[in-house]
Amino acid sequence: MAVRAVRGAVQVAGDDRAEILEATTELVTEVMTRNELSTDDVISVLFTATSDLTAEFPALAARKLGFQEVPLLCASEIKVPGAMPRVVRLMMHVETDKPRSQVQHVYLRGAAALRLDIAQ
């Protein structure tokens, strides 16, 4: 069993608690589904949000999905001029038998434009 990092991002419609939770739920669910993971496979998740998203912690969405035993951390994304606004990103560390080349990184909504090279 190897440890792999899965990346993902989603653009949120607005700085609204419900919008942040909905978008983050969609992102976490897609990462888990596409990579055939259960919460037992997840070691930890780091969430970042752009500075224009302050209405809620993205990690709350994962907690509501059953990630009670998984260490979660939220941080602020660095503010780069011209960067895409309203984005929640994640890096999920997981145990899996999949080789690195089969890990599916998930970029949703407008955030798909961030990593066309690895988004699936």
C-alpha cells in the first residue's frame, strides 16, 4: 500500500456559507468516488481557500461527509495578482494500491481551467 497525494479544486459561486459547503462537498465526493476511496483510506486533507472566501471553513463539508477520524486543516491561499477568485483547493493524502499515474485529480466548475494537464 502506497501513500499518494490527490489534488483538487473547485470554484465557488460566492462567499456564502452554503455555497462554500456545497462546492466543497461536491469536490470531496468526486475525489473519493473517482479514486475509489473510503474515509479509512484517507490519512489527512489540507484545504486552502482564496482570500475572498471567508464565510465558512471548507473542512466542515468533509466533517459532514463522515471525516470525523481524519485530520483536516484549512489555510489561506496566497494572494497572487490575477489568480482565479473564489477557489477552494485540497490536497488529500491517501493509502492506495493505485500507481501514481492512475490517481485522478479533480478540478470542478471554473477551477477546471487551473490544471488542464492533470484534471480528469
